[in-house]
Amino acid sequence: MSGLAAVLACCMTTGVGMAAQATRVGTRPASGATLEDVYVARSVFSSPNLPVTSFCDAAKFPSDYPVERERHFEYWSTVTQHEDGLLVNANARRLGGHHGCYSVNKNGLIYSYMTGTFAGILFTARGTCTFNPERAPQSGVSPYSCNYAMSDLPDGYVGGQATWNGVTTDISGYLTTTVGTIRLWRRP
């Protein structure tokens, strides 16, 4: 807890408050209606890789990308410095989580399927993650990016997308697993 206290002290001295961790940042047309809710968050593993169960029957990946594992993740709000956007707290508050299914990694591509909640909003997401070994800053670091279509959202939304970038590594000093944006589009 002392590490968190240090980050909070840093935030208070740089003028970064804890309010609005998952604040809706709407694009407001002249009518004043909010067209989208935009979030910035971090995801982290909350389980090890698990054996595949019938939950993954709904994944429906291409036949040459069979489901290899299941896993649970948590979502956390983040805090950045106002003056430059530098991330100063990647674990401010738990926002939800998901239960996901992941295909085999073939040619640096993995298919993903998940259901969960984010900031109290139920969702289903489908998409892919691409591993980018040419971007690795050093041996033992695996950068990747993910892009998901969001569906099965509450009635006020027509859809959405989530984009994530991350690294997997055992080397200390890197932020694992991903930091991303979630854009949920409201009905006009």
C-alpha cells in the first residue's frame, strides 16, 4: 500500500485528482446529445490460462484457429498527469472484468471472444490480437495489439470497439498486460 500512497501523493502534488477515473468523455454536437462514451483503462490477468470449457462454444473461431485456452481478466481505471498525459497510476480502481476464450497463436495472430462488464456495462467482444516481435525493445518482451468489436450492450448503445496495446514479459519495469480505449456508441 505504500507504493500506492506514493503514487497518490505524486498525483496530488502534480494536480492530478482521483475524480473522473472512468469519466464519460462525450462528443457533443450542437444539440448537446452525447454520441459516445470513451474510456481509458488497463487490463490485467486475474487467472492463469485455464482448460477450455463449453463457455467457448460461442467463440466460433475459424477452423484453423481452434480455442486453446480460457482466461479471466480485470479492468482498472488509470490516472494520468494533466500536463502531458504520462500514466502515473495504472491501478486506480477496479472497473470490471471478463471471461475470455483465446485461439492458438498462429503466425502471430490470436482470435479472442469474451463476455464481461466494464464500468457496470455488460458486453460481448470479438476480435484479434497481433503479436509484433519486430517492435520488442529487448529479448524477452512480446509486444502485441488487440482490436475488438463490442456487442450485446445495453439498449442505449448501438455498438462499440476496444483497442488495446500491451506487452507480456517477466522482466521488471514494463507495464503488463494492456492499456486500451473503449468507445461505446450511443443511439442518436
